[in-house]
Amino acid sequence: MFATAKKLREAGVLGLNERNAEFIMRLNPRRLYPRVDDKVLTKELAIKAGMAVPDLYGVIRNQREVRTFEDIVESRESFVVKPAQGSGGDGILVIAGRSQRKRDSFRLASGVLISTAEIEHHLSNIVGGQYSLSGNPDKALIEYCVRFDPTFAEVSYQGVPDVRIIVYRGYPAMAMVRLPTRASDGKANLHQGAVGAGVDMSTGQTLTGVLDNDVVDEHPDTGALIAGLNIPQWDFILESAARGYEVTELGYLGVDIVIDRDRGPLILEMNARPGLNIQIANRTGLASRVRRIDELHDADASPEERAATARREFPAEHGDVSGQNLALL
Amino acid sequence: MKQRYVYLLAILLTIVGMSIFAYKWRVLGFPLTADQETPVWTIESTVHFDSGPGSIKVNLLVPTLTPGFRVLNDNQVSRGYGFSLNYGAGGREAQWAVRRADGAQTIYYRVSVFEDPSADQSDTTPPFPPAPVINEPFRTAVDVLVSDVDEQSADVPSFTTLLLRRMNDPSPDPNVELLMSEVESSSDYVSTLTMLLASNRIPARAVHGFPLGGRQRRAEPVTWLEVHDGDRWRYFNPATGEENLPDRFLVWWRGDESLIRVEGGSNVEVDFAIQENHVDAVSIAKTQAAQAGTRVFDLSLYDLPIQTQAVYSVLLMIPIGALVMVVMRNIIGIDAFGTFMPVLIALAFRETQLLWGLLLFTLLVALGLSIRFLLERLRLLLVPRLGAVLIVVVMLMLLISLVANELGMETGLSVALFPMVIIAMTIERMSVVWEERGMGDAMRAGFGSLVVAVLAYIAMGMAWLEHLIFTFPELLLVILSIVLLMGRYTGYRLLELTRFKALAGGG
């Protein structure tokens, strides 16, 4: 058991305690949290910084405004409902379209029909604070539903795949693609059963995937190979992520980016407590990359320079050893 | 930098906590375990006399130096007498005085002592006694006897033993016979002995006291011989010459002075009665602390009203539960609902017993969850829904109690002790997790909560620990410092070792 701990340390794996004590508490002052915890505010800040985000159709701030839902989505075919202060993808509804047969009904990404009344109840729950981190009353966002890029069509089941990038002190440190599965109900969260695939920072090419801490080569639902996909506009994605630091000033930051078919990479949300599963997806420890960034750190570097540094410093180390890892597991 | 402050603070807290603990334990004698009882003897002396016409003054010698014993308390009862304690040549002297009194008088003096082997209160080293003035024919007898014994002995103890053996010889030599002809009582005998020792320049005196043990209505003081060998006092049995003290011998007074002097009274009688009780070691320690004038005890939990004490004996275990919680969460890495929910559940388990507690808790949560899923269909707003869950939980508790009562299962009634708000919140949280993350996650977290609750229950139920914390609340400082240190523990959690094992394998 202690041998394992030693090996993990050698591999530069970051643990939850260390993440909380050394990174989140040291680098993320609490007063900055609203910038990422309130997605309405995040969106405003990102727009101000010139970053591309999904369009906001409307915000529902209290129970009375729940009634305005139908007006907000009147001219929309598809949209996403999410709590402003939600965490871990909880409380998000992806509406893919309107029902053809039933009036006042919508179709979820999974194909299940949902009535207006049910959506309104969901909105009330969000406003009531069921999904907010603190349990306080919350706001509900209704925004553009991303039509994702065909790159990942083969390796996604229904929902929207996204790219999660950990940005340490402004430098992109590690990235993964999160691919929804049937089990994850179209959500791109690893703990809900989505597949995570590491990304080669220098090329933007995907590595093998991880499902529930186990290495997988193929998507469990579609059977397509996960590794070797090229993420489009990778340079721009890295730069956007690096710019997230200027927007939030958080030293340990998770930036979630989706790639829209028409509009390119969009910042979906940012996270002050990004999880550690990304290490499993990349099969690389974060701690070692963080140490390297501390060595290279230059406070005056521009987001473009920092993204370039990341491309140069963090090429994939496991491009060809996946077979070995499988054997070990 | 912060790391260093935390270490410093933790060390400081530990030192403060441990030193108060050590002081109370080693110096004040607080017991480490709960059932420590100490026998305490109460010796009551009753003085009877008939009052004379004038003013009355009563002097009674009372215990001063009591090797092997400590005085817990002493007090006196008398009617209308002025009382004072003085130090005289023979030790402490209790004095009662009154201007006038009528008829038979009774005065009580009572002292409670407990055994303490470390209480070796040493007396001062006495000067060499002057050679006693003795008249013939005793003078020759003494001289012969002493020089005889002196020749056959090496030091003070052997001299004393031999002398005593000669004096107690069943067929005594003429010198001893002559000396013993004047002896009428055991105290006379001991004064003869001191005189003999004094003529060889050995300091000696009589000690009078009581071998303690059981209950004695009328205890007679026993006289022993105390001899100073130049270094310390030694005790000899005047009847055999053996060097020892009777078991549990409480020294009441020393010397040839009479125990009691009454001026202005007649028909004086002193009776002693001895009683043995068992007293909680804590109260002895308290009394000692009070005598030592230490203020540690001003803050003692034992001074609180009994009911409040009962409350605190439970409350003081919560830090233990918190410690378990911290270990399970940050060192092991178990998922649980709510930060301190398991600790509160563990508190409820204390009342219901573990097995019943688990059963009732699972039953309650399972029933609550199913009703919560029904409520979900009604699409209630958040706060009313939480309220509804709470009401349902209360009704379920009532139902379980009623059913248990009907079936004659007393323990089922204790379901009322569960913190209902906590259970309602648990049900709500569990149902949200169930919907969002699936049954597996909800069950895992629910099971994790129960595991932590059971471990906290076990830790909080350890009677010795409860006593320890209650008697030495300063140990909470040590627990606090452990928690602080764990707050800076940045190593892997135990369950992370399996979670990240793919990374360890790949190097």
C-alpha cells in the first residue's frame, strides 16, 4: 500500500488533499469564486475579454419569472437549461428540439419527451437552489445549444462532448476530452459515466480513453476508436483556456470548451475546483507538470505565449504505451 | 510558512493539553480509569467529661504527620465551645474552650484519611537526647543492660532489636526484671524503652495510633516505638523487637504526652471509632487540589450540576466523532452525506444501541426515500418539499414507535432519538444524488455515511475514553492539534491509491 503511494508520488500524481490545501486554498482566493460559480457572471466576464461563449437566451432569476420561460424559447428549436451555480453538470437539461406530435412538448438529447410543465418545474427547482453549491436560491440560464463538431460524432452518445483544460497560474497544464455515453445520459461528466480521453498538449490529438478509472480504446456505445482524433483549432482552444486566467485570476482553474460546428470553440464554463480524473485520462500526474510550470513561470507572458509554452513542454508521454497499461490492469 | 504556523500551533496545543493532563494525573492524582475507588477511613474521637464549675479548656492531640496516609479532611463538633488548632511540642493540638458549661459534655473530633504510599512525611532530625537522670538501683541495671546490648550490636537498629528482645525475654535476667517491675501499662513500657535508648544517646519516642481496617466501634490506640538512626525514623514493635509498623498504621500522636488534657472537667474519657468507606478517586483528587490551592479545579466539570454533567459527558465525545470523521474523509477518503451527519447519527446510536440503530435508521431512510420519490411526482418547490419530507420523517418515526410498542419491542421506541432534521436532509440529499448520479452513487455515499457513523459510534462509546475526556477535558486540545495537523495533510487518501493505480502502474 505504501509502495503504491510512493509510486504515485514518483508519477507526480496529485491527490485531493494536496489539491485542496496547496492549490485551491493557496491560488484561488474565495472572493474570486463568484466569477466561476455564477455562470451568468462568467459569461459576462468572458464576453468582456473577447472570448466566444454560447449565446444567452434568457435568465430566470426567481419563481415569478419561471412563467417567462415560454416567451424566452418561443423562437428557439433547441436550447440548454442550466443552474447558474450548479456543479458537476447537475441540473442541466439539453433540449434538442420540439416534439412533432405533442404540443407543448420538447425532445431531450436522449430522445425522451419532456413537457413545458416539467421544464418549468425543473426551473423552479433550480431557482429554489436544489442544484446550487450552497443550497441558496439560484438563477437558471437558458442558452444556445451547441451543435457539436463532427470530429467527435463517432465517439459521442447523444450529448455534447467537451474539452476540459486545467490551467495552472495561467499556463494550460493538462487537457482531456469528455465523451458522453449512454450511461452518462448525454452528460460529459466522468463520474456520471462519460469517457475521458487524454489529449496530447502539443498536437491536440486524443489519446486512449478512460471509463470509471479503467483504460478503454473504444467508445462503449459506438465502438469507434477514441485515440488519434485531432481536435480542431487546438491552438485557439489553448489560448482561450490560458486567457481564462486573465478573466478569473484563479491560479488553479478548469476551463470547459465545446466546439460548435458553426461557431468554433466556445467557453462553456469555468471551474475553481476542477477534479483529478484528468490525470487518469492522461495517465500522467498533474504535480510534475505543475512543478515544471512553476520553474518556467513568467508573470508578464501573454496568453498566446503561455499556450505556446504548454504546447512545447507537455507532449504526450503515453502515446504508444497504452498496450502495456492494459496488460498491467 | 503556513505549514510552520500550523505545526507550531499544534505543538503548542499538545504541550498545553498534555501538561495540564500530566499535572492533574501525576500530581493531583486524578484517576485514568472510571472505576477507581479509594478506601477512606474516618476516625472519630469522642471526648466525654463532666463539667466543673469554672471555665473549661480541652486539649486533644490530633494527627500531624501520618506516614503512608494523607488527610482528606478533618472537622470537629462541639456545642458552644471555641475551637482552635495549635502546634505544640507533640504536634497538632485541637483546643476547645468555653467559659462555663453544665453537666456531661461531649466533643467530637473526626479525621478522614486515605492511603498514599508516597506520603512519607519525614520529621525533623532530633538532637541527641541528654543522658537521663536515673536513681539507684535502676541506674546500675540500666548501665549493665545497655553496655551488654551495645557490645552485641552494630548499629542503632540492631541495638534496638536486641534490647527489645532482652526486655521481652520470657525468662528475663534480673536487671530486666527490676526495670519491668515498675511498668504498669504499655505506654509505661515504651517510656522505659525510650529512657534506655536515651541513656545510649539514641533519640527515641513512642508513637500512638491505630491499625486501620474495617469498622471498629471502640478502637484502642496502639503504642509503637520510633527510633532515629541518625538518618530517618524507624519503627519497632515494642513487644517483639521486629522492625515494622502494623499494616495501615495511622499515627495519631507521638511522645509521652497524654492524649487529652481537660482543665475544669472530670471523669475524662476518650473513645475512638473507625469506619471504612470507599470514595471515588476523583473526589479525593479534588480535595487534594483544593488543599494545594491550585485553580485547575475551578474549571472542573465535576462541579457542574449532575444533569449538566450528563449532557457534557456526551457532548465531549463529539470531538472524538469529528476526529473519526476527519480521518475517514481526509485520510481514508470515504464518501459520506453531510460533513457531520454521521457523527450525529452515531450520537443517536448511543441511545438506541448499534444494531437497532442501524435497523431503524435504514428503515427510516428507506421509507423516507420512497415517499420522497412519490413527492417528486407532485413537482413541489424546494423548500415546501423539504418541509414535506421533514413532516413525513416525523410521522414515520411516530409510526415506527407505535408499531414497536404494539409488538412489545421497547427498543423500537428509541427511534424518537434520531435527529429528524438531519434524517430529512439525508433523504433529500440522497434522492438528489440518486436522480443525478444514479442509484450506485447514492448507495455508496449512504453506505459510507453508515460506516463512518458506526466507527464514530464505536469510538464515542469507549467508556474509558469518555471518562478520560470528561476528567481531563484539556485532552481536547490534543485532539484539536491532531485535527489541525490533518488539515495540512496533503498526502494521498487511501482510496486514491486504488483510484489512481493505473498511473502507478504506467510509471
